[in-house]
Amino acid sequence: MTDTPTMKRVREGLKRRYRSEKRFQSFGILAIVLALGFLVFLLANVFVQGMSAFRTTEIAVQVYFDPMVIDPGGTREREALSKANYRGLVRKSLRDIFPDVKDRQDKRRLYKLLSTGAGFNLRKEVLDNPGLIGKTLTVWMVASDDVDMAFKNNASFDKNVKSQGINAKQSAWLRDLKASGQIRSVFNKTFFLSGDSREPELAGIGGAVMGSLLSLAVTLAISFPLGAMTAVYLEEFAPKNRWTEIIEVNINNLASVPSIIFGLLGLSVFLNVFNMNRSSPMVGGLVLALMTLPTVIIAGRAALKSVPPSIREAALSVGASPLQAVFHHVLPLSMPGMLTGAIIGMARALGETAPLLMIGMVAFIVDVPKGFADPATALPVQIFLWADSPERAFEEKTAAAIVILLAFLICMNLIAVIMRKKFERKW
Amino acid sequence: MLSSTVFFVLVLLTFAGFYMGRSKAVSSVSGELRELQSLPGYYGYYVAIWCGLPVMLLLGLWFSLEPRIIEMILISEMPERFAGLSDIQLNLLINDIHNLAQNNITSRQVDAELMAVAERYAALKQTSAWAMMVATLSMAIAGLTYGQRSITPAFKASNFVEKVIMAALIASSTIAVLTTIGIVLSLLFESIRFFNMVSPADFLFGLEWSPQTALRPDQVGSSGLFGAIPLLTGTLLISFIAMMVAAPVGLLSAMFMAEYANPRFRAAVKPLLEILAGVPTVVYGFFAALTVAPLFRGFGVNIGLDISSESALAAGAVMGIMIIPFVSSMSDDAIRAVPLAMREGSMGLGATKSETIKRVIFPAALPGIIGGLLLAVSRAIGETMIVVMAAGLSANLTANPLEAVTTITVQIVSLLTGDQEFDSPKTLSAFALGLLLFVVTLILNIIALKIVKKFREKYD
């Protein structure tokens, strides 16, 4: 091979060019690693923070169900039983464990070991089973959030952790309880079943999950039929004219309108014009339905497009009307694709927060909603509310609620993926 | 309770209508189905439509009008001392009556007169429920009999049914347009009320935002200034930071995926990246507020910088992570749309792969990439939860990313959560901000879609 001067220059430059080639490629890999690293960091961060919220701390207390306190009249009427001073019972039982606590302030600190919900639990137990009155029983009661946090971080209570709302005396009591096996960590059922509460140890996502499910039911019931029908019309029947074009442009633009704008729409139309119930899953579901409609329509059109024209032609050729061809043959074939789109739209709706803030689903609601018109909140809104709360114990609740939300989303997306894999047909 | 029973009965009647219509059609030709003009099922649908559709319209009308009519009757019968109330007081009163009728807590002292009104309200509601039941059921039965009677072998049921279905299809396709009209009208309507109180020039060019309005004239600390510029700059600052994160990462990963990665790597990594877009924004908000912001702040303390705990940097960086997949998938599409011939031409001349990408593919795909970036910007501007949770509330006119700024969406949320009165400029300003947000994102989207479309046409 003869080296012309040009070839020489090329060969000299090659090394540099290959180096820059390598560099460029590694930048690409770096970018991907960075993006995936963010993802892993985000998810790991949430999981690590949230896992501890699935357990809660309980303290065993000997309770004497004193008839004089619970039912002084001896009538055993529900009314009387439910009005008794159960908090006093709880406090007395605590004092019995530590008889040498005399100082008023110390007593108050002692009471703070247990959640304020302990009294309610006692009441429920007595109402369910009035035969308890007069007996002495060991009852496991929910500890307060400070104790819960301290027990999770430092199970032997040996460090003096004053900063977490537990002072030295309380630590000592907790050490005693621990030594006598009167403190334990159990699965946190409250977290899954109950509604919101100001007390972190009593707060749960039950109400929020119910609210989300109710809203999603409304969303699905509205956006799937409407979306599918719109998709069928636009894809199969719409004439190519101005009006159709306007509809199509409209749908594409709606898909990129910020979600908070839909919230404003819901506030001024559904709440102020139609006077619907504020904070209700009905309104939330309607707003989310309008928001997910474009997604469902676009997915539906793609699904219809993937059905080959030969199916339609075959149906028409044996005498089916155009509507029959579509509803009997094309639509069933495109159903998996449409459902996949709907599920993905629902997943988006489930994670959406901003529009729900606008229509008042951000209120503090303790009860688990039972119907579409009840005031409710939604899972992502609950996360937002808890993330704003100053109590440290809410931080793990927030992360745990996120874990639940992500679990729902993963399930929905998995179903969508599996459906696509299973029913996808190559024509 | 009554209404759900009625609803159930109506559904049952509609189903019954289907079977009655079909069997009538079949029996009218005594089983010789060839004699029928349409398939027997169509006769069933025909009767079902007559049974169900008018009733559904009636129900819709009823539910939208009932509260108003009851309210009007109540107001006209109101005791003397409630006369001459303003609209707001009247609203409150009616709210209390609702609550009283449902045994809820009311905001005022309950007396016998009010109690009587509440009882009257409950009675009216009851009457209305019964009237609705009678009206809908008789209408359904009338429809059923009419439909049933018009069935003859020669009757063209299929034409009728198909026309109704077609009408339903067309009606549903207009919902999207109606939604847009609803958005525009509701935003415009409230914004006009706002601009009657605050001049548009003050809103668009004012440099100070402090929407607390004075309730009493002597109140201090409530200036009621509605200059949107600090919000706009705050929004742009955070979006800019987000793009500084998302653009390089998204673009480089798109280039790698489109040009270097083998199909298996692509198939594995692309969905993983898309997860970033699927994570709810409230999760990012939590992450930004409780992890990233303290991290930045701690880092700032270590190197002697004062970074606010609600810095634009933290909110922007996390938002950037969120929009990486938008940028990468749009750029990926644009890069893959560049024809193979251009690649081969460049490589045939001896260029390395990276040289081809940088000098040939990137410039060719640039319009598509810019379109994608614009879409990402519009998404960043409209993003709400991350900034609500991680950015500040006070409007600072600053370009310093270490300080706290606020955004349009943050202000909308803070103005509209909690109690609202719909005649104060403070509440209405949220709608003006919403209009601004809508217009800005719409313009960005239209430009972006135009660019992307033009670019596609070039290579198709």
C-alpha cells in the first residue's frame, strides 16, 4: 500500500477520531446509567423509608374493666357504655404498671407512651363484648408515634434519644416494658384499614384507597365507553372534512393540556355551575375522565387501525352493514388494544393529584367513603397531605403510601403488558 | 335509596324491552325469520331504545333541574326574616338547610322556624323523588308499548337502530370539543371578572405578586398586587433547570439507543426509562422536598453556599428527571426517522459513527428534536405537584437558582385550596393564571407539533 500524503493525514487522525468515537459512546452509556440510577435511587429511597410503616408498636397493659367506671348504673345499655371514660381506664392501668410515678408532669409523660386511640379501642372491645366488664385482661394497645419511632430506630431504648420526643424517664419506662416483654412490634393493620387521622399511629390509607377506587370506577365508566365510541367514529365513519379535523386537532391538544387546568374546569363547571358535591369521588372521577379521554381515544384509534381492512371488506361482502362490520368484527378484534389503552389511562388517572386539589379532595377526611357522593380523598392526595405534615412519623407513612400507590400502578401496567402480549395478533 | 331502586327497575325494563321486542318480531312472522325486514335482534334493540333512551334524557334533566327548582320554592316560601339576604348569605342559609335536613352540623343556631324550613325541604325532596319515580316509570312503560306496537314484519328496525347508534357515536366524539370549549369558557369567564377588578396590563407586566387582599380598609400587609411577571420568571427558571438536566441526558441516551444499542438492550432499557414518566408526580414531589432539597442544602452548607431549602434547583432537577423519558422518546423517534441512506452516505465517505451522528443525523433530526424539547418544556411549565411540594410560595423576581421561587401552578393551588369566595380578585386571579398557563402551553404545543409534522413530511 502506498501512502499518499492524504492517506497519511487520514491515518494520523484516526487515533484521535477513534478516541472521540469511544468518548461519545461512553457519554451515551453514561446518560442511560444516570437516568436509570435516578430511577433506582428514587425507588430505593421510598422503599427504605416506607417499609417500617408496615409495622407498628404495641404495649401490653393489664386493664381492669372497672364496672364503676364503665357502667356505674349497671344497665349495660350501649348508650351508657359508649360514653364511659375509657381514657381514664387506660391511664389507671398505666399507673398500675409504674406505681412510683407520682409527679403530675411525669404522669402526663407516662400517658403519652400510649396513643390517644387506645381509649377508643377499649370502648370498641367493651361494646363488642360487654361480658368483659368486671374482668381483668391483658390488652395490647397501640403505642404513640414517638414510642413507635423510637422503638423502630433504637429497639433497646438505650441511647438517650430526647430529640425524638422521648425523654430519659420515658426511655427508662420503655426499657422496663421491654425487659418484661410488654412491648412488641406487629403488622400494622390500622394503616391499611382506617382513614386519615391527626395521630400518625392511627392514620391509614384505607379511606384514600377507597376514594381512589370510587373515583377510578367513575372515570372508567365514563372515559372507556366515550373514548371507544369516539375512536370508532373517527377511525371508521368520520367523513374527511373540516369538522373531523377540528375534533382530531382538539383531541391532540387536550392530551397535552396541563392536568391542573382540568381541575379548574371541574371547579368552575361541576362545582360552581352544576352544584355537585365538593370533594366527592363523583366529581373527581368526572374530572379524571375528561383528562384521560384523549389517552383512551388515541389508544383506541391505534387499536382499530391495526385491524386489517380485509376483515371489514369480508364482512361487507357477505352483506353486513358498515355498523355491523365494525361492531361484530373490527371492534372485538381491537378490544384488547383498547382495554390496554384504557388501563394505561386509568394508571395515569390513579397517580394524578393536581386536578383533585382543585375540587377539594384535599380536605382532612377521617371516614372511609361509602358512596360516590361522600367526601373523600385519593391516594396521591393523601401522600401530598402527609408529606406536608410536620410529625416525623408521617414521613414513613407517606413513603409507605407511595409504596402502595406504586404497587397498584405496577399491577395495572403489568396487566396491560400481559394483555398486549397475550392478545396481540400479527396480521 | 328510592332513586337507586328506580334506576334498577328501569334497567330491568329496558332489558325486558329487548326480549319482548325480539319475541314479538319472531312471533309476528310465526318463526319464518326470512319474512322479517331486519334481524330479530334489531327489533329488540328498537324497543329497548324506546324504553330506555327517553327516560335517560328525562333523568338527566331531572337531576340538573331538581335542586334549583326546590331552592326556588324554598326561597319563595321563606319566613320574613330571611328576606333581603345577599346571594352569599342565601347560599349559606341553603347550605345549612341541606345540612339540617340530613342531620348534619350547621353553622348557625337552629330555631323552630329554620327547622320548619328544613322539614319543608325534606318533604319537597321526598315529593320530587316520588314524582320522578312515577314520571320515569310511566314514560318507560309508554315507550315500551309504543315500540312494541310499531313492530311489523316490514318495519325497518335496523335503519332506526343504526341511526341511533350513529348519533351516539357522533355525540361522543364531540365531547372532546365540548371539553375544550368548557375549559376555554370557564377560564375566560372568571378571568374577565378578574380583569374587571385588576387591569390586564397590571397583571401581565406587574413586577410584584402578593394576592392577599384587604378585607377591611385599615388592614396592613395585604397589598393585593397581581403582577404575574415574578411567577412567570419563576416558572421559566425551574423549567430551564429541568431542561438542563433532561435535555443532555435524554438526548444522549436517545442517540445511544437509536444508533449504538442492539435491539435486545433497547427492548430492555426503553421500558425502564419510560417508568420514569409513569411514576406519579406526587412521588417526585416527596422525593424533591424530603430527599433532594435537604441534600442540596447540606451540600451548600459544606461548601459555604446558602441554598434555600425550597430552592429552584432542587425542584428543577427533580422535574428534569421526570421529563427525561419525554425528551428521549421524542428524540428517539426523530433520529430513527432520518433515512438510512443519509447514514450510509456518511459512513461510505469514511466518517465514524459518532461523526455521522454529530454531523449528519443530529442536524437532520434537529427539527424533530426541537419539537420534542418544546413539548417537554410545555410539560415542565404545566407540572404542578413537584413545585407545589418542593418550590416556594413567595414570589421572588430572581434568576438565582439557589433561592426559592414560586410558579404559576403553585400559586393556582395555593389560591384555590381551602375556602374560596368567588367575588374576590384573590380567588379569581387563579383563573387568570390558569388562562395564562393554558395559552402558553397551547402555543408551545402548537409550535412543537407543527415543527414535528413539517419534519416528518420532509422525509416521508
